[in-house]
Amino acid sequence: MQQILNGIVVGSVYGLFALGFTLLFGVNHILNMAHGSVFMWGAFAGLYAVNVLDAPIVVALMAGMVAGGLVSVALDLFAFRPLRRRGASEFSAIVSSIGANLILLALAQQVSNTAIMRFPFGAFPVVVFNVFDLRIQLLQLVIVGLVIVLVMALMFYLYRTGFGQRIRAVAYSEQTSRLLGINPGPVNMQVFFISGALAGMAGVLIGLVFNSVHFAMGEPLLLRAFVIIILGGLGSIPGALIAGLAIGLVQTLSIAYISSGVSEAIVFLALFVVIVVRPTGIFGQPTAAMRVQRA
């Protein structure tokens, strides 16, 4: 039960990281290979707020979200929007994001001198509850609670507000949205900011959980995010969260009871099985082209 609890906490952060990744794919139909760097710069901002400005952890979380959102918007302005205006292919966007990711990594490497940085002791109160022989940390409760609140807020924003209706219209078709009087530019900027803010929050939370912040911390999560959005279904927000929880549980339990080297193999084996059995993912919907092929 203790390992299951740990897996839920880690999987919640994985799901939060993958939410922004799948949101970008669902709206703009691009795979942002620089999403891991956005996550990393959010963690850097949160760490800076605590270590340099001596700010409380709440301010650090907000700093991580704002920094992640701004970095993501900058990526849209310089790496993706020029390509959209030219009608470039999705492959061009992937190549552009890889180049932007290398730039962000190089900058972070220079800023941090490739050192592993840590939050000071007591940055988050060390409070432990013993419930039925389970050691539950206050940080774990806060992480799960934050992820639940953010997911509910995102779902409400997308499906119960006028801004969300514009986002869904642009996701369906930019041309159709223009005919309806919607300017896709501000909508895309809004989507990139939300995606980056979620990644930045996840970066600060992961930095607190493992008390480790470094320039390459986002790269392993980017690989797991690929697995998560494919398992959950491309563009599916509930699928990303549930798949993130599943990956966190599998990883934690396999490390605890089998071997740390086997955990990645189990995750990718599950990915292979799901792709063979259900190519659209658990919550994904088949496209019209796929229906025609099956027919």
C-alpha cells in the first residue's frame, strides 16, 4: 500500500506534465519536443524564488507556472507560429521544436553550470501522518490535491467557458474558426501558456518530491509523456491523467519489487500491447480515415 501511494503521487505529476503535452497536440496537432525544457525552466524559476528571493513555496509554484507559460509562449512565437503562417508540415514543427529544445537546454546548462540544485531543508514543511501503518507526507497530499484541482479547472475552462469554446473551435479547424469570427492567434497563444503553466507546476512539484533540479530533468519525462498520451489516447485529457497514474504505479511497484532496469521495459511493453490492440489508445477515438480502412 505504501508503494501504491507513492506511485499515485508520482503518477499524478506525470499526468500533469502530459496534460500540457496532449493539450498542444489536441489543439495544434504538433508534438512539442521542447516541452521537457519548459518543465525544467519552471522548476528553475520555482527554485530561484525559494533560494534567492526567500519566497514561500506557494509563490514558488506560481513562479514555476508563470515561467513555464512564458517560455511556452515564446516557443510559439519563434518556433511554431512562423511555420503555421507558411502552412508548413507537422514534421517541420517537430524539427523546429527539437532545435528550440537544444537552445533551452544549452542556456540552462550555462546558468546552472551543470550542477544538481536542491531546495533548502524546510522549504516545504516536513509533516508525516501515520494512517493504518501508512506514512503519508503532507507534500504527497498537496500534490494529489493540486493535480485534482488543476485538472477540474482545466476541464471547466475548456467545456464551460467561452474561451474554451474558442479553443475547441480552433482545435476542430482554424479555417472554420475564422469563418466564425475567431482569431486563432490569441487562442493558440492561450493554449501554449496553459500547456507551459501545467509543465512549470509539474517541474516544481517533481523538484520538491526528489529534491533535485538540473538542466536535463525534463528529458526522461518527455519520453514518458509520449507513452502516456499514446496509452491514454492522443488529445484525450482524461486519458492523459489516467495513463499517467498507471505509469507511475507500474514504475514504482516494479522498482520496489523487481528492478529499476525492468520498470522501463514493462512500461514500453504495455505501450506495444495497447498499440497492437487499440491503436487510438484507451480513450482515443478512431478518425474517419481509420474507419474507412477498417471497412
